[in-house]
Amino acid sequence: MPKYKLSIFPALLTCKFIAYRSLLHFTGFVLMLTMWMSCAPIQRFSEFSGNHIHHFEMVNIGGTRQALLINGDRADNPVLVFLHGGPGFPMLPFEPFLESMRRLESHYTVVYWEQRGTGKSFSRRLDRKSMNMEQFVSDTREVVDYVRDYMNVEKVYLWGHSWGSNVGAIYASRYPETLHAYISTGQSVAPFENERLAYEFVRDKATQDNNRRALRQLARIDTLPENYTLKNALTIRKWVYRYGGIVHQTRDARPYVDLREIRTILTTPVYSLGVRLNLLLNPYFSAEELWEDLMETNLFDQAPEIEVPVFFLVGRHDIIVSHYLAQKYFQELTAPQGKKLIWFEESAHRPFSEEKEKFLKTMKTIIPEYQSRSYRSEQMHESP
């Protein structure tokens, strides 16, 4: 059961289900979820009421059907494509129900894409050789093109979180003509270097606390690149989480195995029984298949320049995806259209959950205002 928490760059906050702002809005979404629960999994559902948009479709992306959910309060709002973390952590039972995401849908039409190998986008027929960084970047291009066509827009905003920020930065560097801007939270840069920094963080904290159990576990980890394993990474993540490097503000959110989150996965009407069984049987699928690519990823080399405005929203206490590396990458990144790093001083890995108001203000005002004036590069330390 605890395996659900152990994805390589996990989204680890407990999610709260939020009531919709209007009965009509709520009814449309419930209808969609009800249809998902049917014996024959639905391939497409659309519900439009006034300006509200709810569209779900299993789209053929890169040779396999992948789940897309589009939610928005106004059809004329800018479109924001969200690249979730993990890789492989289930997204549809969580992110669309977050208060910050629901409120964000008043200002953007948000596209939730469950990536290949994840949740509803898993298939037993999926070619394991397709689980590589290049394929995920290609999939992103197909998703963006689908959304541009479906929403009849020339460009979209791209938001990458954690693992999704690796894919997002590479995509933004290659296909800037399709984007208004690139936005990231939990910006991942060089995963193996990140592992080293996380190891050092846990070692230092455990030494200070005289945490013998943590120190014994660390002593068994071989940190040489050729010997470092997914099992090692999962061990380190457990202690990073315990020491507040994923969730900063509240201690009651820090237990690494969150039974409420597991219960949500097992009972959500968003997933069929088959999807839930797959999550039980293949909890490490994406992390295992992408492990070698992850360890070789280095955005300093793979995405040194992004030719659209760039916004890094960085949690000051993020250790699981190093805020030190994110800042270093930001400083070295060439961004001719301008770049901005905004620090979230009371957040770790998920500022959109830990500092909702600041995140929403940034997305609603700071980014549009920044794009409307002369571009410049800056770091922003104070609250917007």
C-alpha cells in the first residue's frame, strides 16, 4: 500500500476536495465522473454551459491513448497546459480538485494531461521502449497541438511541475513558437546532482538529530552514479519528507505514507477498477522505466536557452527537487524574452498548495503584467 507515495519526484501533499462555485458547474463535473465509472470506460465527454468548459477525452498521443481533461470558467481565457510530476504519480484524482487549481480555472483554461504510463494513460500494451525523455517531449508537442486546435488558439502557457518541469523546459527550448510563456514549480534541473544534494541534506539533519536509523540507512547507499538505484532514491525521499524538504508548513502533512491519499486513489470514481488494480500491481512502472533517462538528464546542456518568457516559482525549502539547482539554472539560462524567479518563502516542493494566495496572485497578475511591459530578468524575493 505505501508504494503509492514512492514515485521519483512525488506530489506528496494531501489534497482536499473543493465544492464547485455553482450547482451547474458541479453537476456537469459529477456527470462526467459518473460516466467514467461505467463498465465501458468513456473515451470522450464534453459539457459546455455558458462559458464553462469541461472536456475529457482519451486522445491518441504518440501511438497510445492518453487522458486529457480540460476545465475552465471562460472559453476566452488563456490556455494553460499542466505537466504533472512523478513520473507516474496519479494526477486526475488530485490536482483537478485542489482549491488553487479550481480558482486558477477562473483565469485560465487548464489542461490536465495524465502522461503515458500514468493512471488512465497506462496500457499493458504500452511499449516500454517508449518510456524515455524524447518520447515525453514528443507527446507534449502532440498534446499542445491538440489543445491549440481544440481551443482554437495560436499559443498556450506551459506549466511544468517537478518531473514535468524537466519535460517542460526541454519542450519550451525546442518549440517556443507554440508558447506564450514557460512556468515551473519544483523546477528539476539535473536529477542525479539533485540526489547528491538530497543525500547531504538528510545526512546533515540526521547527524544533528542523532537519528541513528536514518544514518544507518544512508550508510548502505552507494552514491556512485553507476551504483545509485531507484531503491536508494526512495530511501532518501522518505527522510527528506520527514525533515520538511517536501512539505514545509505543517507537521501533520509530513507522514511519508499518507493513508488518506492512498484511500483517495483506491476509491476515486475518476478511475475504473482496472486502473486502480494497475496502480496496485505497477506502482513503480514509470520511475523504473525512466530511471536511466532521469539520471542522465541535465538541463544546463539540454535546455540552455528558452526563447519565451520564463517564470520559476520556487519554494525556499524545496529539497526533494533542489531549489539551489533551480536558482543556478535560472541564473545561467539564456532567456531573450525575459525571466523571473519568484521565491515562495513558506513553501517547499508545492508552492501552489502551501502558499495558495501568493501563487494565484502570481498567476493572475504578476505574469500578465510582466509580459505586458518590457521584458527583463530578475529575481523576486518579496511577496508579490
